[in-house]
Amino acid sequence: MKKSLLLFTLILLISCNPPNSGSPVSGNPISGNPAFVHNPPYEEFADADKPVHETLTYDDNGTDQSYKLMIPWNYDKSHNADRDYPLVVSFSGTPFIVGDDDEMKGYPCFFLETGRSSWCQDLVAQLVEDYRIDTNRIYLTGFSAGGSGSYPFASDLESRHNLVVAGIVRCAGGSNTALSDAIAGKTSVWYHVGLADGYDFGYGSDQENYSPDPDDPLRKSNIAYDFVKNLTSSSGAIETVQTETISGYPRTTTTLNLAGVEIFKRSHYEGMGHSPSPVYGDSKVLEWLFNQNLLNRE
């Protein structure tokens, strides 16, 4: 009887925890129970099916606009027929956040490289209609003007097409520190900036006489952080601080964690100027982004 009970228990544990591909799975450092954690199913990948970044055109009221799109690896395979994929929107001039083969296997997604105009928002809405895109997992990433532009783009995407961005990786940018009321309590942000980047004080600021103080309240990164911290929906969020060295830069990351979800992260890089390095080579950034899901913010 005891052996039968033990066998039944083992079978139950295996059925509730099926094996996966070993792709990155993220937990949360603070207690909580998010509804979603990125953990793609196991599948085989053939080089012949490897996706490429295709240059395509979008009809913008009679004007052809070019963009680049990558389809997920194995998207057309029969075993994925009912599977939806996240969409990563990367603004032109931003390093690819999903690049090499291993990343495309561990983080399968649609990858769109485009601009920040209104037709680009229309394009995103069209892709959602044409492909199996998980609308709970639309992500944005941008550097410099693309960093600043990520905020109005996300806000306008919701107001014009009722599509809410789940996560933004913002790297620098000298303007736009608040998301619209409709998405401010739903869209998670990881904001990266060098402490030697004068643009953190705004475009047109004195690049040689910026304040080295990371806590200077005039920094755009601090204003953006305080905006989220002071939201009614952020009530109860726990603040943590982590220091580490990334690619030779000492990095201090302040995180707001709400019910196990990192809703806002601000990373200051000591000695780094106006640069996207080393953000897009950090596996933690990609892992964080793909764990963002609107289901976690309900």
C-alpha cells in the first residue's frame, strides 16, 4: 500500500512539473505569486528554419514605409499552430535585444525594428491582426531618442489601438518621464542610464557641468522612478537596491516590487556616458523583459 501511494505521488509530481527546454526561467527575489513566468516549451530547432530579419514595406495611406520583421523560429510548425508569441518592438538605432541563435531559441518572439511615428503604431496593430501575437506580451525597447520615445509610443498605442505594452526597456533619453494614466499601472519599465550622461537632465542641458549625484531630483531617470513610485496602484510596493558590476561598469539598480512583480527598475551606471552599453548584452535584461505579462498586473 505504501509503495502504491509513493508511486502515485511521484506520478502526480511529474505531471504537474513537466520537463522544459532549460531556457531561462526567472523567479522573483521578493515573495509574490505572479500569474506568468517565461518558460517556453521544449522543441527542436533546425538551421534551415532559422528566422531572418526581413525588410518589408507598410502602406501608410499610399506611402510605402520600410520596416524589418523577424518571425519566431518554428512559427509555422504544426506543433505550434495554437501558440501565441510575444512581440518585441525595437526602435531604429537601438541594438538588438534578441540577437544570436540561443536567444531566439530561449526567447522566441516576433521582432519588429521600426520608427516611432503613428504609422508604426498602426503597423503594430496590423501585425496583431495578421499573426498569432500574444497581446499580453508586447514589449518596447529604445535607446536615446528611442528611449524617450518609448513612453509616448506606448501611451499612444493604447489610446489609438487599445493595445497595452507589458514591458519597456528604456536606455537613456532626455525627455518624457510619465506614461498615460491608462497604462501607468500596467506597463513595467526597466530604465537604464549612465551617471555621466548629461542628457539625463534633459536635451539641451550642459553636457560638461552635469551633476554627478545619482540622487539629483532633476535627473529624468529619477523623475520617471518617482512617477511610478507615487502612483496609487504602486501602493504597497517594496523598494530594494542592488549593486553589481556589468561589463566593467558599477551598476546600482533600485527596484519597485509589487506582489512579486518588478514594476519599475532604475539602473544607474557609474562612469558611463550616453551609451547603450552594456544594457543589450546583459542576459538579465532580456530575462526580465520576457517575464512581463499583463496577467501579472491584474
